[in-house]
Amino acid sequence: DPKEITAFRRKEDESESQAKYFSVVWCKASKKKHKKWEGDAVLIVKGRSFILKDLEGKDIGKGIGYNLKEFEKIEEGQTLMVGGKEIEVMGVISSDDFSSGRCFQLGGGSPAVSSSSLTARSCFSKPFKSVCKPSSKENRQNDFQNCKPRYDPYMPNSLVMPQPDKNHQWMFNKKCFPLVDVVIDPHLVYHLRPHQKEGIIFLYECVMGMRMDGRCGAILADEMGLGKTLQCISLIWTLQCQGPYGGKPVIKKTLIVTPGSLVNNWRKEFQKWLGSERIKIFTVDQDHKVEEFVQCMFYSVLIISYEMLLRSLDQIKNIKFDLLICDEGHRLKNSAIKTTAALISLSCEKRIILTGTPVQNDLQEFFALIDFVNPGILGSLSSYRKIYEEPIIVSREPSASEEEKKLGERRAAELTCLTGLFVLRRTQEIINKYLPPKIENVVFCRPGALQIELYRKLLNSQAVRFCLQGLSESSPHLLCIGALKKLCNHPCLLFSTAKEKESSSSCNEDEERSLYKGLLNVFPADYNPLLFTEEESGKLQVLSKLLAVIHELRPTEKVVLVSNYTQTLNILQEVCKRHGYAHTRLDGQTPISQRQQIVDGFNSKYSSDFIFLLSSKAGGVGLNLIGGSHLILYDIDWNPATDIQAMSRVWRDGQKHPVHIYRLLTTGTIEEKIYQRQISKQGLSGAVVDLSKTSEHIQFSVEELKNLFTLHENSDCVTHDLLDCDCTGEKDRTGDSLENFAVCRPCQLGPHHQKSSSRKPLSMSQLKQWKHFSAGHLNHTDPFLERIRENVSFFFQNVTNQTAAIK
Ligand SMILES: Nc1ncnc2c1ncn2[C@@H]1O[C@H](COP(=O)(O)OP(=O)(O)OP(=O)(O)O)[C@@H](O)[C@H]1O
Ligand SMILES: [Mg+2]
């Protein structure tokens, strides 16, 4: 009957589209009576086909063309043969449990974790006195008397840690000590910002294993400058003196591992918040070895650099640390490197990673960080890949089917949920209200005549032409880019290299020679790079005027002057000398032991330094340079993170003055192109804001190279030309409110990671909202811009926190 056939077909179609999931055990098909199951698996049945996956998510069987009726009837307890395997169905898996991935057993059954421990958190319980029978009444009274909270939990503004729930007490209070409130030292609470109080509670719950049974790790990924250090110091100080069970301290010794340049910063922060009496800390350096820490019982905190840690690993392994803190811990994202392996080898369970970089952009790196703080929580790397990484990545491909998209999203949500319990990230906005206004300027400086001539010559070189024809196998484009960038900073930087190349005869440097060929002829015959002038470089001219006007109008304020190149810093330093500006300098060659001293010197109100010369790549991360309130970025990096890092050195907690940021770009040159790339491509694609990415990682198409290697001589601002803005730069322009431009960041996992905007690279549409004007039309009250306009073709300006009260 045709009707019946249609009905049958429809039914077949329906079951084709609806998958069913079962948990099963399996073994190879055999005739043996006593079978031995070989393992658990997940059976996915869809119409006439099936897939069998092991609990690591790997396919262990697949087949099509099975009997539809038989597949429809599958139920608990049933055995059946599929793909040469015998299976017994243990139960039905809900489609939600499958799509979230929860049905795959992870690291010893964490599925219950995500929902239950959240509720557990809020359920405070009484100690179970009934179980607890101290030997005598007196004893008990003594116990209770000794077990008073260290600080009064009922004082107004007191910060009391949540009490552990019954389950926790059962696990960790075997001796039935009375429950005591853990209260943060009021001396610290007085200074804490609200987000820091929350952060301390978060860290406390994590390391106490209250958020996730038996897991004591945490990742504090707050954006730069939110005071991760203070939050950790508060935690250490609290756990070292108090604990919920009978008031007994939870930890004795803490190990803090940090980049070398920050070792002393940590010491200083301890001192700043706790003075030198409360807690004894020990920093390892050339003259202070780990042995000393071991010998002196009164030290409780050891601060050491990652490099020193490797060198002293054997001694460190012999010390029992109860808490491990890894500052700038994103460097542990690679589990293959020695440092990570060394830290994993330490037996300490309570582990905290601090990082200002978003951690979830790269799923593999994310795994490494998670697995470091809470080993095994996501299962093995191979199962993580199958269950999370692969479906999530597939779902983001443009070619992904609806089904793949859904599965990927669901798995991503589950991953966020699972890890969200011990990863905390707050963005900069949270602290903006405590900060003074920030005035950001992008200043387009006209190149000098010599610069233009040299620029043309370089673009006509054989090396550049080869690049554009895609003729070269090696990567001469990096050479060409490097030379153009140098030229933008100052022509004298090119002179020395060109001189060298001219005389060298090595043939591997052919490309380099072809780049510099004939360049010397463009320089004046008696050119001496040591006697460079400011006029030869557009930016240097602007810089020099800018410094002069700051010096004149704000004699008590200081300037941080940033470049990525040591050679450029040399030039800038020479300029300081010529004008008699007192200055100090920190770059890659500055011994680590001296860095903090230099920073402190500059920040001190008694210092006479006017300028801090900083190589952002060498020493930027984590430094506080709040002594300066003007920051000038002399050159631009491919990676916006480098520049953002530098900017947040001055606009951070403790800054007393309005902050002025100046980014200098040479009009029409490669610098504008790099800037555009920063804001359009990277900004919009939400590319990882990661300091480790350098230009070597960037792939350029020939088309892109053509654009890079073009000089726009007739534009006031190519970036503005690209904005599709209808103004002609003749007046201060600002568009609609910024909120209209939600920036999407597809790399992040879940919606609640999308909040940040202030520390993210700008997008083009956001830039359009900045005030912008050509220098000729500057009817502006900014006295600083007024003074430099002569050598400038265009300005962009944006003010954040305009109304902020200056403390
Ligand atoms: N509650 C506070 N009140 C005043 N100053 C604070 C407070 N919290 C932190 N600070 C100061 O803010 C500055 C930044 O703090 P910190 O160095 O800990 O930031 P961070 O989160 O580690 O940032 P980064 O990622 O750049 O290392 C420090 O000088 C610190 O002393
Ligand atoms: Mg820090």
C-alpha cells in the first residue's frame, strides 16, 4: 500500500534525523560464555547507522545499514552486536548530557560538579557537634576559647570568608575542631576595592577546595592593573594566620614564582600593604640563595624568578610549600617547556596562576593552564581534544553544519561552566572609576625631506620588488619592513646599516645588500649619524616640541617615553641629553637587580627625573610607572598587546594626574599601515591579545605587502581616508555614542567573557568616534597639541573618564 510506504518512509526520515545516545559496555564479539567487558563507551544511534565512542571521545566503531526496527527498540539491559563488537546497554543518555559532553567521564567523574557545588557554596552549615566528642568538658572549653576569630566578624565593613559546607567539614575536619570565622585583616580591608574583596573570596574558596571537591587550584585572570598582587597578599596573610577549623592556619609556606623583573615589585607590595613586621618574605637573587630560606625558620614566603626556579629546583623540591602562586602565569601555557614541567613536579596542591592575558583564546593553551592548577580536571589531553577542542573548532568553520554549530556551542558552554568555577577575569572598566581622566592622542607626523627621499629609494630597491613579485623564498619582507620602520624613527639608524652592507661581501646577505644599494648616495656627502638632527625625522621633531611644552606647562609632571628598539632609545636619550632633561632608562640590558630601583627612583616624588626611557618589550610587563603622567609611544608594534601593556603602566591605580598618551606615527608610511592593521584586522577578528606574538608570526599576502610598501605622499592621514568619514578634517568631529559599536570576539568561549573593551585593540568603527581633525583646522584648547601642530598633519583624540575626580 503506497500510503503505508509513505508513512514508513516518514518514520524512517524522522529517526534518521534524531540521534539517540546510550551508555554501554563493550567487548570483541566471541563465542565465549564468560565474557569480559573491555570498557565503557557511548553508543550513538541515528537511523540505520551507529557510532561507538570510548570515554575519551575517540571513535572505536562505526557502521551503517543496520536494521532500523532493531535500532529503534534498544533499551537498558539489552545486548547487541554492532561492528564486530558485542555491547550491553547500561542506560540512556539524554541528548543534553551528550551535547554538553558530560556523558564522557572526565577525570574521575566531574559531571556533578558544575551545578551542585555552586549551590553548595551558598549553603553554610553548622559544625557537626554531635559527631565531635572531645575528651572532657574542660578541654572543649579551652578549645572554644582558643578558637575565637582573629578579627571581629561583626565589625562594620568586616570581610568574612564563607564557611565550608558539611561535605567539606566531613572531608577536612576529621578531628572535629569547632568552626571559626576566617576574617580578613581590617588593616587590609580598609584599602581593598570591591572587586578585590570578591577576588579574595574567590581565591579563598578555590584553594580551600570549597568550589570543587578536592580541587584547590585557581586562575585569576583580571586585566592589567586590577591589583592581583594585593589580592594574593591578602590571601596569603589570611591563610597563614587563620583557618576555618579551630582557627588553625591553613598554610605555612608560600612559593611565589614571577618574572625576574617583578621579584622586587612583589617584595615592595608586601611591604606596602603589610609593613615589614607582619610577614617575613625572602627574595632569591645572586646574593640570597634558597638555602638561606631553608635555614631561617621565620621566613614564610619565598619569591623567586622563573629562571632561578629552574636553577634551584632541587632545593625547592625539598621544601614543603602549601601554596604556589605563578605570576604572569600564561607562560605555563606550553606544557612542553622546562618551567612548566618543573612547577608541575612540585607537590603543592594549592596552585594559583595570575595573568592579565585572556586565557581562553587558544583552546590548547587553555587546557595547559587549567591542567596545571587542577590536574586532570578536563581528563587527558587526547580526550579534551576529542570532546571539546575538535567540536568547538569545527563549529567555528564557515562550512560547519547547523548540527556541528550547535554541538560546538554546547561543548564550549559546558567547558566554560566547568572551568568558570575556578577562573576569574574582571576587566579594566571595573577600576576606571578610581582612575583619573585619560587623554589619548594619535599624532600623525609629517616625514622630513630626507626621510621621504630615502623611503622612495627603499621602495624602489630590488629587495622590495622581489617581495612584491613573490620571487623570494626566504622572508626578505621582514628585512624591508624593518628598514622602513627604522627610517621612520630616524634616517641615521639606516645610515650605519647601509654603510656596513656596502663594505660587507658575504653573499648570503645578497638580499640585504640589494635593499641598501645606493642608499648612501641619498644622504648628504658628509653625513655623520652621531650628529643627527631633529629635523631629519618628522616624529623626532614633534617629540622634541612635545617634551618642551610638557616641561614648560607641567614642570612637576613626568614623561614615560617608549620605544621597542634599543638603538632608537639611544637616539631619544641623546635628545634628552642635548636638551638637558634629567632622565633614567630601563631596557633589556638593565640588570634585573637594578630594575626596581630605577622604577622606584622615577616614581618617587623627590626624584628629579623628567623622562623615563622604556623599552616596552624588555621590561614592560607588570611595571608600575605611576610617577609619569605623560606617555609617548615613539614607535608602533605589530602586536597591539605590546602597546596596550605600555599604556597601562601609567594609567593605573595610584595615578594622581590626568594621563596623556601620545602615539606618534609618520604620515603615509608603513607606521600608519601597522596601526591600521592593529585596529582593523586584529581588533575585529578579536585576535589574541598575546604578547608572545611577533611580526615573524604574521603571514602577508602579496596584496598586503603591496599595500605595506606604498608611500602615500599626498594624504594628511591615510587612516582617516580609510574610515569612510564624510568630514574633511576641518572641525572636531565626534560621531554617535560608542555603545553602538559592540565588538564581537569570536575567539572567546562564552558570552560572559565578552565584556572588555577598554583594553582591547580599537576597531575602525570605534576610531571613527574619536575626535579627529587635521592640524590646519585645529581650533583646539589643548595647549600641548597646539604647540606641536606645525609638524603634524592630523590628530585623533579620545578622552576617557573626563569627569573623574582627580585624587
Ligand atoms: N586597593 C588599592 N588601592 C590603591 N592602590 C592599589 C590597590 N590595589 C592595587 N593597587 C596598586 O595598583 C597597582 C597595580 O597593581 P598590581 O601590580 O597588583 O596589578 P596587576 O593586576 O598585577 O597588573 P599586571 O597584570 O599589570 O601585573 C599597584 O601599584 C598596586 O599597589
Ligand atoms: Mg601583576
